[in-house]
Amino acid sequence: MVYLFLLLFVMLSAALMSTVLKTGRLRFWGRMFRLFVVLFSAGVFAYYFISRSLPHFREDALTVQIINKLPFPLDFYVVRVDTIDGSKSFETLHPGDIRSEFYRIEYLDMKNSDEFWVAGFLGPKNMVYFSQHPIPNKNEDQIVEIQNYTNDNPSLSAAAAKLVETLKFENMKTAIWITLDLLLLFLNFTLLVRRSKKNPE
């Protein structure tokens, strides 16, 4: 996802620089290029924000319900452990903050996995909960009730903490590129509207 927003940054920067073309056919094609980039970027952002706001329900996914029974809200992460040809890979998901006596639902694609982890943080780096969940039956939905502060496996929880830090770093990079892209999109759109008002023909 970071590479997509990096590509948008390059395209929007090129579109902004095309404003220096002020005469002849170059001006026309520069304007058409800027219009294409603005419409394409707006479409990408519309799809991104809509897809992020919709529930990620998948018909063949394993439903994991995480219930926080503790008196304080915790920030939860789910790590899916994939095994392909004997090698392991990990996907880190962020259900988000869950208040006391509330729950969140995550949908996991367990095609190449039979295990997931749940980690809960009180503060940015203070992991106060970790549990490992083998899945003997992938057709049976899972309910994880967090009733006490526990760490089932310190070595695995250390690995999970590193995966969470990696996810946070990737999210931070994505947020920076999104901010820059939105700024360039606004500038390009403003120039298009201003030029249209100056040249209504």
C-alpha cells in the first residue's frame, strides 16, 4: 500500500510541475494530464477510505470475537501464523482499542494457517496480555475473553511485539504519504478550478 501512495506522490508532483507549460499544445496536454491524475487520485482515495470503513467480512473466514473483560481499555492486535511449505510467515491485524465489557470481531483467512495470537497493550509499548490459539477446527468460530493480565508464552510475545512495531512503522509511513498526497491533490484541484474560471472557453 505504501508503494501505491508513493506512486501517487510522483504523479501528483509531475501534474503540479506541468503548470509551467503555458503555451501551445504542451499546455493542453499538460492540463489533460493534470486532470487525469486528479481524477485517478480522487478515485484511489475514495476506494481506500470506503474500503477501510466497511467491515472486512469474508464468507469463508474464521470469525474471532475478542471480548475485553478487564476494567481498562486495551489496544489489541491479532497475529495470524501462516505455514507454507514448512516455512512460517505472519500477518498482523489491528482490531483497535476495546473498552471494558466491549468486543471487536476480526475475520481471519485460515487457508494456510492453524494458529493465531492475540496481544493487548496498555499504552504504546506495554504489552499486558498475550495468548496463543491453535485452531483444530477451522469451521468453529473463536471467542477470546480477556479476563486477566497474562502472558502465555514470553518468547512468542516478544516476537509479536516486534511484528506490532513493524506494523506501526508501516502505518506511520503510509500516513505520511497519504498526507502529502492529499496536499498535492488539493493544490492540483485548486489550480484546475482556478484555470477553468480564468478560461471558461
